[in-house]
Amino acid sequence: MLRILVADKLAEEGLERLRRVDNVTFDVRIGLPPNELAACIGKYDGLIVRSGVKVTADVLAQPGRLQAIARAGVGVDNVDLAAATRAGVLVMNTPDANTISTAEHTIAMILALARHIPAACAELKSGQWNRAKFEGSQLAGKTLGLVGLGRVGRAVAARALALEMSVIAYDPFVQADPSLEGRVRIAKSLDVLLDAADYLSVHAVLTDATRGMIGAAEFARMKPGVRIINCARGGIIDEAALVEAIRAGRVAGAALDVFASEPPPEDSALLALPQVVCTPHLGASTIEAQAAVAVEAVDALLDFLLREQIRGACNVVGLPRWLSPPDRAYIDLASRMGALLASLCDQGIREVTLTTHGSSLAVLAPALARFASAALLAPYCNERLNVINVEEFARSRGIVLRHVGEPNAPGPTDRVSLAVEGGEQHTIHGTVFADLLPRILSIDDYPMNLVPAGTMLLIFNDDRPGVIGFVGTTLGNLGVNIADMALSRHADRALMVLRLDAPPPREAVQALQSGPSILSLRFAALPPNVSGAEP
Ligand code: 3PG
């Protein structure tokens, strides 16, 4: 039974989805402080959060059963990603689902600022009719400067263009924006944007690089009378510097949905300013966005916990968001190759290289390398090792993990090779045929064609007559059934790879080891089932 903790308010659509899945139970516990979350987190396989709960390194220090955290929303600055990675816990988000709602809220904030809507509303409700005081300004013809041109930035740009604003954007990762047909001017530097904007709206993630990026120097450079909007993350704008800039009359007003500390302190100087319009982090709080993020987060979490599919990963790179059936078959192959090769690597591992041969596999190489390495190194690691923390684990032990794409390799099918250097060198080749079953094509210099599954016994022997008979009889006498077998030879040596119905008893191993011409024996326990192509 999978156990999931919902630690933030999640829309009913998401909870309903959890209720409908067999073998899953969930608890909703909102507002847990970090120490209480830390105390219970290890009992759950999955955690669902929004921005309200802090998943700190202390919370993740004893991960217990926890395998994944799904963020129903975008920002994951409330989750310690490095700690999650170290703990082998996958962190996923739902990057698309609340884009439109956040963009619409941004536009609402811009209009609220331009037309003094909150203050005018409050005065009228208090019995005053003061039209002259609230004269606003038109948006058409004004310049909106966007700090960040990701999903939300683009959606805001499209809406601002419809309001006949000019839009300029600064994003170090965007050199041109074909999606808006060249109607957004791309600023070469933040300064260019600061010089141009009448309204400046932030659409960046909070990182060490963006924390405080709009501060006193930036306000000093902006056009007098500029208006500031932040519906992205508190902390990107230096709040103290904003207070000063508003008091000095340089900034005419600010509309803020997010704050450096949420909720902001009751005596906040920023909120006390009449020029500041504010909302309590409502950007994504619409019926539509909450239903969408809840469903997407639940689906992503269940896909990972039940089907090992990864999407929206935030703390691993190189894992594709969507895997086709052949991609999945190659991922499975890579894991099996890693597990099989691990049985040969008792002399230590210094360097692991996964090479893809063939054009269609090159893009999958980083993911294949992670899966293969995790299976290869897992027997040498006392803690949980998986595709999330394998790179971190290897780095901490000085093991080099490499992946290489050989898109123009000759041969009829795409292939994968996994090579290990350490005390000894070993290489294994594999592929996936049209039936989507994994095949091992060679182990070291021994060619073969074998489906790697279940209990695998590798027997290296001198290439002499009688060895096969001896192995078959020995296992048969002890009741061990052979399901499949590959024989291969190289120079005067041979390798026999047997797939057994069950792990052999100790007497069988002892008898085989002392047999004539047997050089060495290795075992690998692989997943038993190989699904292959749909019939
Ligand atoms: C996000 O990062 O998705 C938004 O800031 C929304 O946050 P919320 O889910 O806490 O409303």
C-alpha cells in the first residue's frame, strides 16, 4: 500500500484522483511545522506540497520510505532540492498548469495600479466620492518591461500586447522570442530594460542569482514614475530598497503578490505605503489553475510511484519528460545491463561510460547513463541509490560517470554499450529488438543474444567438452530449473549465461565452483518480468 501525505491545500479534483486509485492511501495534514513534518515524513512514499510548507534539509534527513515530492505548482524554492537529491528523493513540479492564471493576475495587478482600483474602492465604500484623487493613466502606448521571459512572462507579454502596450523583456536564457512573432523586444541587458520600462514586472525564479536583483541601484536607474509588479517570488525585489524608492517618489507604485517572508510581518513598512497594492500570493489561486495543478501533481506522483515514469523533474537533469514505449524499453535495458555488469565488478569501479550507437538514442544517452549507473553502483552503496542521487553518489566517491552518443555508428539496430574501468575492465552491449524485449549482445568479448531477466548465473570456464553437461546435470540434480541459456566462446575460454527459475541453493554453487574447467561464477538478480511489445 502506497502512503501519500498531502501537506498543503490541494484542490478536491486531486484528492478525488487519489481516492480512486487502488492500493494508495493518503493523509491531508496542512500547516505542519518542519519538525513535525520531519517526524512523520519517513512513513510516506510520496509528498504533495504547494508553497506553504517548507521541506528543509532537516525534514529530508531521515527520508525513510519517501521517494518523491510533487509540487502542485511551479516554484520549488520551499523545497531543499540539494537535500532531496542527496536523499534520492525526486522532486517534480507542474510547470504549465497555472501559467494563465498567474499571467492574468499580473495583468489585473497592472490595471489595479494604473487605475488605483483598490484605494478608490476602499474610499468609496467608506462613504467618500473623490473622483479627482484617483485619476489614472492609460496602459496603451506604455512600455512593459519583463524580467524573465519563461512561460508566465510570455503569457503576460501576449496579454499586454493585446492592451497595446510595448513589451521589452530581459532574460539571459532567451536571445529571441519567435513565439510572439518578434513583437517583444529582447533587451541585451537588464539596464536596457530598466531604462525603457514604465511598468516593470518580475517573472523569474528565486535563486541565489536572482535574490535581490532589483535593488537600490536598479530603482535609481529606472524612469521616474515607474510602477513595479511582482507576481513571481518574494526576495527577487529588495523590499527595503523598494520602500525607499517609493518614499523618494522615484517609483510611483508597486503591486505585489509575493513577499520575501510570507505572510509579511504585520508592521511591514512596505504594506503600510498607500502606493502599494497587494494580494496574499493569489497568482495561481483560481478554480481552474488549482484543479489543473492538483490533477497534474497527483498524476506525476502516481506515475512515478506506480510506473516509475518521471516527468516534471526539478532535481535531476537529463531525464526526458515523456518516454515512448521504445525509450522505456531502452531505459529498462540500461538498468538490466547495469545490474548484470555489477556482478563482474567486484574489483572496484573508477569510471563508467555509457555509449549509445545509432541516431535515435543519442538524446536518451544522459537518462540511460543514469539508469545504468544506478543499477551498476547500487550493490556498492549502503544507502538508497537511484537515478536521482547516482551522480551525487559517484561524485562523492570520485567515480567518473560519462555518456557518449555515437549517432553515426554502423549496424542495423541502435545499441547501447556500458563500459567499466576499475580493478578490471568490463564491457557489455545490448539492444532492444522490434518486440521491445531487451537483449544482451555481448559481455566482454563473448557475443550472445539473451533476454536479461530474473536470476542470471554467469559461468566462465575453459572451453573444453563436457562442461555444459556437467552444469546441466549438477543443477538438475539439485532441482534447479534452467529457463534460458546462452553459450559463447572467445579464444580458449567460454562464457555460459543461464537464466534460472530460482536462485540456486548453496550446494549447487559449491558443486559448480569445484567442477572441472570452471573458472568463476557470478550471479545477478534482475527484475523477472520483461513486458516487451503489446501483442
Ligand atoms: C507557483 O509557484 O506555482 C505559484 O507561486 C503558486 O503558489 P501556490 O501553489 O502556493 O499558490
